[in-house]
Amino acid sequence: MKDDTAPTRVHPTQDDAVVAGLSESVGGPMGSRAGRHSWWSPVRVLLVLTALTFALGLVAKTPCVNSQWQDTEQRYTHMCYSDMPYLYTWRGLADLNWPYTDDAAVRAEYEVMEYPAGISYWAWGTGHVTWWLSGTPDLDAEDRDLVQEGTLYFAVNALGFALVALLTTWLMAGVNRRRPWDAAGFALAPALALTATVNWDLLAVVFVAGAAWAWARERPLLTGVMIGLGTAVKLYPLFLLGAVLVICLRSRRWRTLALTAAAAGGAWLLANAPALLTGPAQWKVFWSFNSERAADLGSVWLVAQQMFDTWFEVETVNLGSWVFFILWCVGVLALGWQAPVSPRFAQLGFLIVAGFLLVNKVYSPQYVLWLLPLAVLARPRWRDLLIWQAGEVIYFAAVWWYLAEELTPAGDGAPVIYWLAIALRLAAQLWLVAVVARDVMRPEKDPVERPPEVLQRSHSL
């Protein structure tokens, strides 16, 4: 029996001009009389697409895997670099050391993990899995093959990331029940294939998707928990509270705002408790490392330093970045306050995180993952998503060739091509920012229609 209460799904071939054009090669857009397969639901198709995209990204790592990450030139020229095989030994994970131990011998031999607690837990846990899969070798054995273990460690993490990517797709498909196909922007993203296994950033992405899923179901407590757990993995999910703030200010939902913020704080504290209780000094390393870090790869600060042959003090970079970000957040608040109807959670979240990255003192290639689920939900249009990701793909190639010194002219000249790649990346990001901001101010341009009850509840000014 047909469920009359079920939402009518929006099919991408009827909704997106790019998808409609591509569908002409297979018969054109979906018609009104088209039937549905009894098993191949949109979510199942999206999960298969995610798996294929992720697998394609792993294939791209083949050159590094074949050399067991030992060819230092190849890892850049073939663009297959990953932090994980190296940090497996450099941070004591191969010796199963707890990341927050204050044991003097361990600290004398290994640096402290420079990541938030959530990543450190995962890295430590997958280190144990790798040790077990390696046959539980004697940690002090002289013939222990740490190179081979490092490759296995990458594989263990990659398998875990594949599951994380699938869960992220599932959550994104459920944010808007009428538009599950919007999640295809994540499932088929070139950025996902290229950057998913560079570092552990994908772990935070699933919590961002979880926050969007929970907020769409009007579950502020769960939204806060997702934000708090995400912040325990990477700092940027904290900025999603800004989206909650704008929406709640407009509708005067003070209880929702307080509940979400309290849940986020509680979840973050509980997640960090093991690290704080066992090694508070080591836990602080993430904060001190980032505050003391100079301008680095991908940032406008690095371009300015190289272009003008100068050096910015760390304090100057920190101050400049945070002043810009605070002003940007004020601008997003004003934009959301003046919008004809309440902006969507993903729109505001995307705008805030994009502003943070624009002038951050480091903009690593995998940071595109921070924006990916928010961008896909904020602007589910393939034209705009592909324009943005084209900039990311170009930068992805440029940064590795820059590190391989392939983009530096003879005679130690200026790496102009790398500067142009950074500029193009930021320009593509600003394009998407502009389109999303326009959708906020002109809701009729927004591809995602809001239900009438949501629009009525919105506090229009």
C-alpha cells in the first residue's frame, strides 16, 4: 500500500541542469511514470557510489603503497602522500604508547601527538589493531619490520575511514527526506577521493554530518553532542554553534540554543576527559602547537611572505587571522539576521567555516573535507560544486609538486605557479561563498525548499 504521508522525493535529473544534461545520454530525465526498484533505494545507490569513490582514492595511493612509503620523491610527484605511515613510528604508536603518557623515557624518544584528543584516541586504537594483525610482535625485537607495519597501519585506517565515509553519506541523505540525492555531491566528490586518507580529518566530517542530521530532526541535544564530539576531533565543528546561534536568535528559541550549547560543551569535556586526566601537559600540546605555528602551506600568509620576501611574526599572523574571522562571523550574523527567511543550518555553517579557512595560517589540502558536507548541503547544485572543487583539485596537484620542488624555477626563483594555485583555490571558494550568501538573501534562488511550517515559524525582519 502506498504511504501518502511519505515525502515526494526530488530527483536530480528533474532538479539539476547539469545532471539533466548528462542524463540525455541514457534516455533523459526521469519521467512521471518511472517506476522504482524494489531494492536499489537512493541511499543504497549513494553508499555504493561512496564506496567506489573511496576505492578510486585508494588506487591513487598505489605508488606509495608499492614503495611502502619509502620513496620520498615519489610520494610528492605521484601525489600519494599520507601522514599516517610516518606518524605511526614518529609518535610512538608502533610501540603502543598511550598518546598522553608522561613517561620520561617515552617523551624523550617520541614527540607528543599534535592533534586533538579524538584523533589521538583513534590513532592509538588503530595502532593496536595493526600490532595485532602483524602477529603481536615483540615491541623490542630488533628484526621487527616497522616499514611493513606502517603500510598495514595505513590500510587499517583506510578501512575505518571507508566506514566513516559511508556513515557520512547515510547521514547526509537523511538531512532532507525529499532530497536524499543531494548526498551524491559528497559520495562522488573528487575531493573525497583525493584527500580522505591524507590525514585523520575525515573523522570530524561524520560528526558535522551528524549535527546537520540531528538539527534537521529538531533534536538540539543530539546536535550539541555531535558538535561537541566533532570538536574533540577537530576544532572547526565548534563553529557550527554559530549557525545555531543565528537561527535561534531569529526565532527566539533560547531553550534550544542553551540545550545545544550545553550538550556540545558536555560532550567535548567527556571526550577529552581521558586525555586530561592522564596527561594534561600532553593534552595542551595541540593548543600550544597551533598557537606557535608559523604561516604554512596553502595560506595567504605564506604567499605574502614569499612574494614580498618578508616574515610575519607568529603573533601577527594569529592576531590577523582571528580579527578577520571575528569580523567575518559578525558579517554572517548580520547576513542571517537580515535574510527574508531563516537561513538553513548548512548554509550558515558553510559560510562560517569558509571564513575561518580563508585566512587561516595553514590550509592543508585535506582541509577541503571540512567544507565538503556543508557545501553539498548548502548549495546542492553540481555546477557550483564542480567549480569549487576544480580549484581544490588544481591546488591538490600544485601543493605536492611544490613540495617536490617541481614548481620552483631554476635558480631558486619564486614559486609563482604555486601562488596562482592558492589564489585559484581561494577564488573558487569565494565563488561558492557568494552563491550561498545570495541564496540566503534571495531564498527563491535556494535549491532547497523549506516546508511552509518552517517558513511561518521563521522570524522575518
